[in-house]
Amino acid sequence: MNIKLVIMALVLTTSCSDLIDPAVENIQRKDLIRERPSMVQGLLLNAYLRIPTNGYNFSEMATDDAVSNDLDNGFLNMATGQWASNFNPVDRWNAANSAIQYLNEMLTEVGNTEYASNPQVNQMFLDRLTGETHALRALFMYYLLQAHGGVAGGELLGVPIFLEPQSVDSDFNMPRATFDDCMAQLYSDLNTAMDLLPMDYNNIGDESMIPSKYREGGTGVNDYNRVFGDDAKQLVSGRVARAIRAQAALLAASPSFNLDNDQAKWGDAATYAGELLNDIGGISGLDPNGVTWYSNASVIDGLGAGNNPPEILWRGSIGGPTNDLETQNFPPTLYGEGLVNPTQNLVDAFPMANGYPINDPAAGYSAESPYAERDPRLAQFILINGSTAGSTGSTINTALDSDTNDGLNKVETSTRTGYYMRKLLRQDVNLDPVASTGQRHLQPRMRYTEFFLIYAEAANEAWGPLASGSFSFSAYDVIKAIRQRAGIGLDNNDPYLESIKGDQDAMRQLIRNERRLELSFEGFRFWDLRRWGADLTETAQGMRIQNEDDYSIIDVENRVYQDYMIYGPVPYSELLKFSALQQNTGW
């Protein structure tokens, strides 16, 4: 049959208005939406879907931790001088503000719908949905402040604050609120969320576990579990709201956003993180298997619906077996694209197994054997020359004179630095086209190690390395536990840490370095450098190896940033539309 004739017949039997206008049943008036609880909850779902997957966009390729072997990569272009208000690979303005629009609409509509015929159950649903909405609105405010907060006109500004849903008649031309006012709104939203949400979502078996405000109204176990039970495990909980508060407080306390060096802000960040850690037993709650959370196959494959291993505070869905990450990042001989190339800068940040930095006279580091006796995390996170990888345990040769495409700059998918990323990847994935397999992958939104490091950083600034405020553990205690878990200082009691434990400045540098290592390739380094006001222009370096034992450090990629780029820009398109917006200085 002639396809063109079929198309013409369809057009002739369809009116113009039917082609242009959506069917009536697809246009949902608010009064009809209110009769369908699932459609009201769709407003909330829209916000959940806009939560960025920080760990998988690899913004490290715009920092001193990694480069991309894709020369068209946005982060590469950004890091080499093209970052601008109209070219911003880390822009969060539109996505976050769109999420906030849906959340504001949700707050307007959430009380207009009946979720259950039982009044008590209906109230619990209303409380949970309202709490989730406030927590998510705070989360997206945090993302906006992180990406777009900055100094403009001599004042530290945040973003416009919208608390009502916008319509075509709204005044969008709103000035940016101060950074402090934005933080106040963020904290207000989180306080509301924490009042309404349980710490965790779990099925309970005894009425005594039901909060009194529901139990006294006659709520039973089954009713409570219907709303706050296992089926809600991946939603925002009271624990997640507290974690958002700790993340935002760290940002607000950091040098780039704490221009007066208000020590109380460091104390707040330490307290908020410390409270989370207290709830899991403090130092004893540090997951002994947390270093390799991404490759603990038996744990990942055995996770039930919504459950988390001890290292994970909040995650997205695991889904079925995939191999996308491995396809993107395995070296060429394993049929991968080798996208993320760790730098020599990052490799040098890993200490020796005895705990000393490699440039310390007591380290025992040898430039002729640079990977010997190093921090075990180096081999766990980065494929170095001679590493074995993949389901077949293949040896990866990254040398300049390698006889495989894994060698330095051999082909487009080869490493530019002499290293490939190992972290996040399942080595039991097989990309061989004739025997391709996938595996399940954890996608954490928050890991407990992050909050141990938040506590350590903030406690060190607020109280010093050894003091602990109202908690039973100090910054020193946290860092010692993290390094011991990694395998550092097990035989010698970590003498380097012991030598600096009374020195706040030295401890600051160690904490920042531990954060760099523990959270590597998870989307933190780009934001950390900027909130610290650190040097952004350190040249990305690599390692050239020839004749098996001839090692030489090479410059791979210059970093071209200006001082004002510790703050990101307001999008140029928004400035064209709204005259009340101020651009951050320098942009």
C-alpha cells in the first residue's frame, strides 16, 4: 500500500482544529484534577524528576581532578575558557525554578483533594505530601544558591524567592533576594517538613509506635503503614530534610558565602551534621564497607525495594541491570569509551599507606615506583598502569608505548592522562558485543560519608580539631575513622594525623583532601573548590610512561578561570527578560 496515500486520507478525514488543538480529555481543569489524587501528586513527581544526578554528570572534568577525552565535552570547554552566562554546563536556574513552580502549585492544591475516605488517613496523606513539598522546595533553593548565588553590587545575593505559583499574569520581574534571606526561607521550609515527616518510612507492628497526634485520633497500624510505611521509602523523609539542612548550612558557612566569617554558621553546620550522625551511633555508624559502596555486588544485588545499605542515606531507583556507565568509562580494550580521565593531580592527593602525603620526607614515596605502598583507595578508584579490570581481569596498559588502545593518546577513546576512572563502575559488567551483560547500580543522592565529612569540616572550623561541641566525637575522630576504614595507618597508628591533630590549619587541609578522595567522581569537587574560594586554575596533569619504568609528569590541559568565577552566573537569557535581576560581579 502507498504510505503517502494513507497519510493523505488521514489528513482529509481530520479537521484542522483536531490537528492543532489537544483533545478535550487531555486538558485537565483544576477542579477535575482535584478529584484525582494521583494527578495532584503528579505535581510533586515533576519536582522529584528534576533532582540532578550529581554523581553521574562528572563535573570533575572541569576541575583539577579529571579531564575528558571527548574534545567537544561541555565541561572541557567550560574549563578551558568558554564558561559564560550564555554557556553554562552547570546551570540550574531553569530546572530548579521549574521544580519550585510545580511545588508551589502543589502547596496550593494539596489541601483541595481527598486522598482517603478515612479522615485520619486523609490527614496523614496531607501531612506527608505537604512535608515532602516543603523539603523539596528547600532542596531546589540549595541547588540555586550553590550554582547562582554570589556577590552583585557589593552584596551577597541569592535568587528571587517565589512562594506562590506563577501564572501568565504574575510579575516575573523580581529582584534577587539576599543570600541570607534565601537561607532563612530554606530553613523555614525544612522546619515545616521536619514537623510533618517521620524520620524514616517503615512499616510498624505496634500502635505505640504511631505518633500521638495520629494515635489519639484512632489511627491503627495498617492505616499508618498505608501512608508512612515501606512503600514510601524512597520519598523525602525527615532524615532527608535534616540532611538537606546540613548541606545548605555547610554552603552558608563556607568562605565564599560567609563573607564575615561568622563562626556561628560553622557551628550550625557541625550541629546539623552531628545530629544526623548521632542517630546512627556516631563514629560507630560509619559503614566499614562504605569505601566500595558502588561495587559491593552481593549487597547491591540483594537490596529489597526501597532499602538502603548502611552507607546510603537517600537514593534513587536502582532499576534493572545496565552497563551505560561502563560503556562510557571502561578503557577501549574493554569496549568502553574511556570518557573520564583522572589527573595526576588527583593521583598525587592519595597519601602513602602509612598516612603521610607523598611530598612529606617521612612518606617513603619513590618517583621510580610511584604506585607502590599507596593509599588502597588509589587502586580502588583509579585504573593505573598495570591494573586489572573488567569481568575477565584484563591488564590495562596505559603507557605511551602500550601495544593496545588503552595507551596514552592512542585513539580518540584512549586516556589523555595515563589513567582511567574505576570508581562507580561494576567490574563484573561485560561489554564484549558477543557476550554483553549489565549489572545493577546504586545511584545515591546522599551518602553518610558526606555527612561525616561535613561534620569534620565544620567542627574543625567552629571548635578546632579536637573539641566536639555537644557531641562525643571531634573532627579528628571522624578523620581518623575514615582513614582507618580506607586502610591507612593500621600498622603505625597514622603518625601524620597524630602530628597535626592540634593544628587547625593543617587539619583543614587534611579534611579537604579526605573529602576530595572519598567523594571523588561524585559531583562534589567543582562546587567545593568554589565555596572554599580555592585556586581554580591548577593545570590538569597526567603521567607518561615509557620503557616500563620511565615515568614523567606531563601537562594535559590548562584551566582558564577568572577570580570572580567562584560564583556562577545568572543566565544571560534571564537578564534579557527581567531588568530587576542583577548579574554576579564579573559576568
